[in-house]
Amino acid sequence: MRVITSAQRNQLSKYLSLVLRHRPDIIGIALDAQGWTPVPRLINALQKAGKPIDEDILKIIVATNDKKRFQVSPDGSNIRACQGHSVNVDLQLKGRKPPDILYHGTSTRYLDSILTEGIKSKNRHHVHLSEGFETALTVGKRHGMPVILKIKAGQMHQNQLPFYRSENGVWLTEFVSPKWIAL
């Protein structure tokens, strides 16, 4: 087994996210209708693209990813991203009742637009929400000066707006109207 540094692991994880969520074509693989791709095919394509990866390193990346972005099938033969896709996949998520309050981390530069137009999924399938303030804060910091929005998820759900929970615990919904947002 090869040893990789944490910086290499982070780079590979980000590239894997890009491939499995947005651009499988850049390494010549395809995702099935549910977002899965065979592990051996993925590793082979990544190696051909010059990425220093093997099955052991892939297992380390999946196990140590701080956001648990990747899911391996029960038999270990396939892998996919848990959510955040911009490519057309059906993760077969079941509707769930959310907690009364969820959080959305963003940047202060988007605040006026969000309070006017709501939170849109943009090029992804869903808006991403978290149960924890700290998780939302971490997300918000990635975009600049963070602001954490409280989402009245329980009220949204009572008004028949659907919620889903991804394999890694991220709450998903299609749109959050300004009326369901509190600062």
C-alpha cells in the first residue's frame, strides 16, 4: 500500500467530488441512473488521468472525508457521491420529516438576494441544510464572511414542502422561500 500525505488525500477527495458530482466525463466514466459507478472502473480512469490512487487509497479517502461525501455500495463494488450533484441522477431519497429548525450557511454578500428571492438550488438538485449551527458555519466560511440562516423546516414540512436526508446527514429540499428564513 502506498502512503499519501493529507494534502494529497484532500486533493484527491476534491477531484473525486468533482468527478462523482459534476464531471464524470473528464475521466471518461459514466454514472448510472442512481449516481453509481464501479470502483475498479473509477480507479482505472483516475490512474489514467494521472491521479495517484488505488483501492486502499480510495478506501482511506471515503473513510476520512470530513463531510462523508461518498457512499460505497454494501458489497463494495460501486461508489457514488451522497448529494450535491449537478448531473442528472436519482439518489432515490425518501421524503422525511425534518427537525423544526435547520441551518443554512452562506456568505453575507448573498444575504440580500436570499432574503428577497429565497435559497435556490442553482445548478444542483437541492438546497443543502444542516442540523447543526457549526456545520452551517463551516459551509458559510467557504463562501466568504459567513452568515447562518435559520430555516423553519418544520413549518415548511407542515405546508407539504418535501425534505430528504442524504446518506451523510445533509438535509435537502428544492427551494426555501424567504418566508421560511430567519436570521
